[in-house]
Amino acid sequence: MQGGTARWMGPELIAPERFGFEKSRPTKASDCYALGMVIYETISGKLPFHEHADLAVFLKVVEGKRPPRAVGFTDDLWRTLELCWAPQPNIRPSIESVLHILEKVLNSPEPSSPWADQKMEYGDDWGSASNSSGSGTDVGGLGRR
């Protein structure tokens, strides 16, 4: 029997048959989903699905529900999290792409950014992140596999 914590588990780990898998098995794509939830928790200061009991979270995740956007999330960061939480594992970005985008968000002078006081250069590089692993299809420059 596979263990895990629903608040950070990709839907394919909870209901593998819905995604064409015979059994639940962690993958790089499920790690990406979990990373998105860790980022959410870090920025928001709240557990993913904090307003729901643990058992209800399983249903929410499988139904495609995701945590609501909270204060502190820039548009680029939120877009990145949405990609990490894509329902289909094969369209989630690589971890390397997520880290690249996080570096750009960190360096962003965007006024709503929690790091707005940082005076670092920012290039509009949203579409230039690449899949450094070289595997899979790079859709839209985000290293999606």
C-alpha cells in the first residue's frame, strides 16, 4: 500500500486508474505537483486546502480543485503553480523549469511581489525556460513533459 499526504499528492497518485495508470507510483510529474503545493504553503503561510478536513482533500484533488490564490502571489508565480498543478501529469513543467521561473519571479520588480524591494534586473523570460533534462516535449518553452 502506497502512503502519502493528500494535500501535496497529485491526483494521479490518489486515483491512478483515472489517469490510465495501473497503480500509484511517484514520478517527476507528481514531484512537480508537490513542489507547487510547497511553494503555495511557503508564500501563503497556509496548508494547501487549509479550510478542508483531510478526507475531503482527496476528493477535491481528484475533482481538479486547487487552493485559491492568496495575497503575495504575482501573476507569473501563480501561473507557474497552475502549471505545476495541471491535472494531467504529462503537461506539468520540469522541476528545472519551475526553479528557473522562480528565479525570475524573485528578481521581479513587480509591485505586488513580496520581493518588490529587491533591485535586480528582470527580463520578460517567461517563455524561455527550458527543460534541462532534454527529455519530453518542450511546450511553450516551459519544459513540459
